[in-house]
Amino acid sequence: MDPNRIIQALRGTIDPNLRIAAENELDQRKESQAFVLQTNLTTAIYLKNMVGWYWADREPRPGEVVFPFNIHENDRQQIRDNIVEGIIRSPDLLRAQLARCLHAIITYDFPGHWTAVVDKIGYYLQSQNSGSWLGSLLCLYELVKNYECRKAEEQGPLIAAMQIFLPRIQQQMIQLLPDNSHYSVLLQKQILKIFYAFVQYVLPLQLLNNQTMTQWMEFFRTIIDRNVPPETLQIDEDDRPELVWWKCKKWALHIVARLFKRYGSPGNVTKEYFQFSEFFLKTYAVGIQEVLLRILDQYRQKDYVAPRVLQLTLNYLNQGVIHSVTWKQMKPHMKVLPKMMAYCYEILTEPNIDPRKKDGALHVIGSLADILLKKSVFKDQMELTLQNHVFPLFMSNLGYLRARSCWVLHSFSALKFHNELNLRNAVELAKKSLIDDKEMPVKVEAAIALQMLISNQEQAKEYMKPYVRPVMQELLHVVRETENDDLTNVIQKMICEYSQEVATIAVDMTQHLAEIFGKIIQNDEQDEDQDKGAMATDILHTIDTILTVVEDHKEITQQLESICLQIIGLVMQKRVIEMMPLLHNYVTIDTDTLLSNPKHLEIIYAMCKEQFLKWWIELLAVPLRHDRKMCIIGLSILMELQNRPPTVDAVAAQIVPSILLLFLGLKQVRSSREPAEHEDHANREKHIAEDNEEIPSDEEETNELSLAVQEKHSGGGGGDGGGGGEEEDEDDDDDDWDEEALEETALEGFSTPLDLENGVDEYQFFTQALLAVQSRDAAWYHSLTALLSEDQKKQLQEIHTLAEHRRNAADKINWS
């Protein structure tokens, strides 16, 4: 089908001379299946974009009163009523797009506006027609995915839904497992993805008791252990990981590895999971590991194992190493270090080996450096290994092998060299690579290797003294070209090692560093690049180190002062210095000294007066209900002042319109949140027992040494956006949706006395203030309201009426 002909036909439908011919063309084309699919796909993508952009109620920009376009509630309801059926009945390409629509709708509307989605999914899940299962499972996946990264206390609606769905999908797994057909395994895979998203960050023990978990673990073990159909070996090896049987194994392994690491490893879990971790280790860990060892044995025997399955298998075994019960089972199979080193040595000595394998062998050896240097059987061989197999690779015509050789030198920089010539050669090769090599990655690795050799080998420090100037000059050149902050640390350490030698080139070095610093902060994208910010800070630290080294050399210090003043001037000019923390320290840390001199207060007040009110008026598009309420009250107080500063008079015509805009936004927020808050309240009442068992929002997960690592879970996980087809099955949690923007932040959930039901009523507060101004100062009232439009005057009257209603309602409550 030629898209250009379709475009021309569509254009012709609006031309009277071409309309009939164009319509005939389209009538002929519409019989084509490809035409229908492409049209439907285009429509689905358009719908997905519309839902993503215009589903949520949006607020006007600062200074505007008219709310921007969003999808009308009548249209929203039609979409809600049909989206689940659309996903179930659509082919895979369309299903993937419609699933993203559902994801966004659930994010905005569940549970507040759309609890019926649970009933819809449940209806199709329990259908006897298995053809509806895949689409309904995908819908359930989008529901679970929405709550995947939320705090435990925010998962109430999901827990309530999963009380219904978890037994159903468990029953489906029992029914599906004996069937190893493509469609059956596709359904199993989707169920596994749902389970993984459900337990990835929070394990709901109220739903997954020991008996239930045992049945699920048996599902996972069966899927991991079962054979993949032999006919899959006819598929090209590069395509096999995409087969549904391997993907199903992958997701089962995902789950068991995650459960073991996060919830099933005693000593590495928080107290809420301690009992479960003991049960997991005792009941499941060894049995699962036995199956995984069989997978490794298959790989050893040259049977095909998908790379991702192999990696997840090793992840699980890596967790098992730290527990005696799993290590005992593993230990007979783990005489690995001698075999690994023999394998690497075989690769390094093979004359015509693939260079990539040689790079891999060196990577293994370098990664094991700390272990090898502690074992005498290997430690004594490493100097000879460097001499025979690493040094020659510095002459390789492959840049990545030269870089790897530098990295290996860095890894073994603490090696005790018995032959002084080998140490000298190591230093010389690293220096030569830094100065003469044309490849920047090689230079970077060489610089780090050279610095590590100098730090760990006293003799290496002496070898390098004659070459400090060219080495430092080249380091500065590499930093300028790469803006690599690791190298600024190298420079700092080299300065400390060669303080006397650096003094003679301090001015040149500082000038170079100042140029690099200027290049970084002149970049307009600086604010959005945290790495550049860190780099700029490291350069300043390096200059500070130089100043410390040469502080006894007055003539050098005087030359450096002018360079430093240029840097300070540039910082001030670009306004990349943050003054607020400094002023805050003056006010809070040494308050008495600040108050002792009235001039200090005058200066701070002048700065606030100059900027604050203008900033406040311009920034009224505040996103939070609490902030809007605070702004309304604050502006009302300013409006009512009798002794007003000139800055308030200067913005008189903007104050009331700004307050009206705040009320519009406040009304919108309340109308969208109250249904959700009502539903949350009902769920809390219904599931109070479960809520008491939920895990705190800031969970701790300890490492192998049982050191607590704080891991926060806030809104905004990814999704794999998967449709029903296998092509939509990513491992990563990346997707096109900024879910953090769709969920309430911790700040939005924070409450203050202003948010209490008996707190200050902003409608009454503003109305009373405006009436007080009207009765006391007619001229000021005229300045405030003279430029209001008719719509704004109407809104002002509505606010006055609403304030009266709220006052009367409050009076009735007080009297009763």
C-alpha cells in the first residue's frame, strides 16, 4: 500500500473536481487488510497521545484565566467504558498503544473516578473464554504497574484489587502450566510480569502468606526447570531469546532472584521481613538453587541457554553465596578461581585468539586483582603475567586493548614488584600512553594508572620526577578535552605528590584550569548538567590545592591572585553562586551578631523587598493546594495593610487578579481530589488490618555486611508498555511516560495546620480583607479592582457568595 496515494486521495476529497475519484480510490483501498490495520494503528497512537497530553485537568499559565484544553468528561467516560474491551479485542500492535492509554487513565482516575475498572478486568479474567485472558491480564498489569513504585501506605487500592485478582491468576496458572503451547506460555509470562511488578518493592504479606507463597514458588520452579521445545533450536541463535518460552523462564527467574535478594536473605532485610526471610531460606532457597545449578550444567554441556536466563541464574547464586545453607549445596561446584585463571591464561597465550576474548580475560584478571594479590599461589605469578601478556598489548593497534592494559596496571598498582625493571617499564608505558597515544580513552586510563602507580610505589614516584611538567600539561589537555572529573582528582593527587615540582609550573596550571572552568560555566546547559557542575567544583578544589602547595612562594601567590579574581568575577557575572544559604546561615546560626547591627537587617530587608513581591506575583502557578492557600492569605494580608511599602502599591492592579487565579486553581484541585480522597478513606476503613501490616515508606535493605542502605520509593516507576505480543517485553523499566509527574509527591502529601478542617478559611479571609479595604480606603480599593474584567468581577462575586455560605455553615456547626 502506497501511503502517498492515500494522502493524495484524502486531499482530493475536499476538492470538488477530484472528490468522486478520490472517494472511489478510498473505497477500493479500505477493503485491504493492511489499510484497516494501518488506519487503526494511527488512530490508536493518536488516542494514546491525546490521553497522555490532555486527559488530566490542566491549569492556566500565570496571568491567564482561561483553562487550557483537556478531554471533556463525557468523552473520558466513553473511553473508560470501552478501553478494556478495546485492549482485549485488538491485535497486538493496537493493544500496545491502547495499554498505554489505560496506564495514563488509571494513573489519573483510579480509584477516585474509576473503580469500575476492577470489575471490568475481573469479569473478563473469570471468563471461560481464554481468548479474553491475554488482554485482561495486560489491563491488570497496567493497574499493578501504576502502583509498583509507590509507598506501602499508598498501595491500599491495589491491595484491595489484588485480593480479588491474585487468587484468580493463581488458579489460571494451575490450569495453564501443563500446557506448553505458545499461547499458554504467553499467558503464563504475562501473569509472571504482573506478579513481579506486584512484589518488586513491597511484599504484601497479608496476601502472600506461607501457603500461598509456596504454591507460587512451585510455579516458578516448574517454569524454570521445564524444557524448551526442541523445535526452537531451528531458530537462529540471535533470535532465540525473544521466544516466549525463554522469556517466561526469564520472568520466573526475575521473581525468585528479587524475592531472595530483597525479602529472603536473613541479615539483609528489614525487621518486617525477618520472619519471612528465615522461612524463605529454609523452605525455598535450596530447592530453587538446585534447579539453577542444572541450568548451569546444561550451559556447561554446550546446550543453549538464553543469555538473560544465564545472567539471572548467576544473580541468584551470587546472593546464595553469603548463606551457609545455600553455600553448602553450591560449594562442591565452586572450585572456580583456579579454573578461571587457567581459562584466562589459555586465552592470553593463544596466538590467534579473538582480541575481544583477550580483552575479556584481562577484564576478569583485573577485576580479581584484590583477591589474586592475597593468594600466594597467584600473587607470585602476577608480575610475570604483566610482563609477558600486558606490557606487549601497549603496542596493540587496537585502542580498546591499550586502554584495557592501562586499566590492568591500575588494578595491580599495589603489586610488589621483584624486578625493578618491570616497575620502571610499567611507569614508562603508562606515561608514554598518556603523552603520546592518540586515543582519548587510552589517555584517561593511562592517567589513572600512572597516578595509582605513583601513589602505591615509592620508586615509581622517583621515576616520574623528571617528567612532571609534560605529564601535568598533558593531564590538563585531557581534562580540557574530556571534562572528566575523575582526572581532576588525579591532578590533585599528583600536585600533592610533587608539590615542589608543581610550584614551578603553578601559574601555567592554574591558568589552564581557569580556562577549563570558564568553558564549563559559560555553557548555557550548565544548569541541566550535574556532571558539569561537579566538574567545575573539582576544578576549584584543584586550584585550591595549588594555592595551598605554593602558599610559601609569595611571588607565585601574587600571580595566582589575578587568575583567581578572574574566576570569582566570572562566577559573579554568570550568577552561578547561591546566596540564599549564606544569608540563611547569617540569620539562623549567629542571630545575635546579626541583630547587633541594624545595618545588617536593613541590607537583608532591602534585598527581600527588591525581589520578593515581584517574584511572588510572577510565580502564582504554584502546584500545591497548600501553597495556593498560603499565597491567598499572604496576598490578602498585604492588600489590607494600611502602611503599605511602595513595592505593594507598584503591583496593585495585579494583586486581586492573581488571587482570583489562585482560587481558580484551588477549585480545580479540590474538584479533582475530593473523589479520590473519599475513596481512599473508604479503603482505609475496609482494610485497616492490612494497612497496619504494610511496610514503611522508607525501607532499608542491607548489603552482605548488614550495613543499612536507605532506599526510598516514591512515585514514578517505569513500565514496559508491553502489548500482548512478545515484541513488547523489555527487561528494563524504561518507557515514554514521566510517571513521576503523574503522582503526588511527598511535599504534596505533607499537611500543616492550614490544611485542617477547622483551619483558616481562605475564602472568608480574602473576602473580609477586601471588604475592610473597601470601607476604609476607597482609593486603594479602586486601584485594586479598577482593571478587573467582567469575568473577573463575576468570579469575585462568586467567591463572596461562597464565603458567605461557608461562614453560615461554620456558624451552624458551632451552635450545634
